[in-house]
Amino acid sequence: MKPGIYPGISDLQYHGGEGISKSGLDLIRKSPALYKRRYLDGIKDPESFVFKIGKAVHCALLEPERFADAYPDPVSLNQLDVVERVHWPFRNPDKVLFTPDDYLKVKTIAEAIRKNEDSRCLFRDGEAETGIYWNDEKTGALCKIKPDYLIRSQRTILDLKTTRSIDQFVGHSIRTYRYDVQAALYLRGCSIVFREPFEEFIFVVVEKDPPHRVLVYRTALAEIESGKAQLDQDIARFAECKAKDQWPEE
């Protein structure tokens, strides 16, 4: 993959292709051996149910047309005869079938974001799921990001998160899941590729359970600076491991 902009790149192409992503950098931070296992040896852990729900919410909100195709309404499938229902999953391996309750939950969460007074005006005049690739200026390592929603005219990046409690997001979740590193990586990548400074990274956080409270959080400058420091360390270590083809456990 060459540095550049790739609108509409699929998850398979993005995750299976070249380049170091935020999730890859997280594994480098924990253990380069874990990165090797996942990305070089191709040993993947099964997707959790929570991850599948979050992924479906992203699709329902940001790519509604693709959602209708990739996540069929389970109620409509109940109208098929018994034989057709049995064969349906084998004939549609790329589609995800939820129970009626879980399908409704996904749509309800997405709708909560559309109706929230703080978040409903954000997802406009932008583009969803665009792949962005560039070479790190210090190491030459190929880096990649896939912003949930990119508003070029405002030099702003939106990232959607589902959570158990929005009250724990600021501070706890940002530190635990290294969302400050994500903000730093995404802002850097967009600034390099689009050749203009991207300075605002906004998290739109929604609770998984009713009433699906929504938080709009603009990443603080101090958090971005903290993320940059970790980011530079992680990319440098990745580049070193790759150059030597050595992936230590620590």
C-alpha cells in the first residue's frame, strides 16, 4: 500500500494490509511478540460480542446503506421457510445476523446519537471510513488510520465509542485504552496527508444500555501532547523490531 487517501477501503483490506495502525501500536506497547502473533503470523482472536455490537453501531450511524446490506433485519428472515433459513448463513458468509433484540439495540443506539442535541449536528459534510496512509517522518514506517468520520473543511476528526458508562470515559477510559495516542496518531496522519494542520479530535461516546446517554468530548491539548510522546516511542520500537526482524516478549 502506498501513502495516500483511500476512500471506502474495506475492513478486510485495511486490517489485512501493510502499515501500522493504532491497534498494532497498542500491541507493540504491550509486547512486540503479541504484534507478531496477530499481524505477521495471522493468529487472530475471535471477535467478542461487545465488539460486534460496537462495529454494527458504527455502520448503522455512519454507513446506513451498507448497514442495510451487511446486517439484514432478522424479522424479515423469519419469513423464509425452514430450509432457506438453515442455508442462509452459508450462502451469506459476509453478513452478520443478530437476534431481533440485538438488532433493535444497535439501531436504537445509533438513533440516540442522531437525536442527541450535542451530537446530531456533528456528522455532516464529512466522509466515513476513509483509509489514510503515510510514512513516519522519523523512521519511514508506513502508518495508517481509518477515521470514523472526517470533516476536511473543519480539519476535524470524529471518533465514535460505545461504553458502559460515559462517566468513566474522561480520565479512566482515555488512559486505559490509550485514546490520547489515537488522537495524536490520527491528527498527525491527517495533517501530513492533507498538508494542513488538523487540530481537533472529538470523541462521540454513547452508552450501550438505555437510556443510551451521549457524551461529546473534545480531546484536550495536554492529552494530545501526552499521546504524541507515547506515539513516537511506539513507532520507533516498531520500526526497530521490523528492521531487525526481532519481536521480543517485553
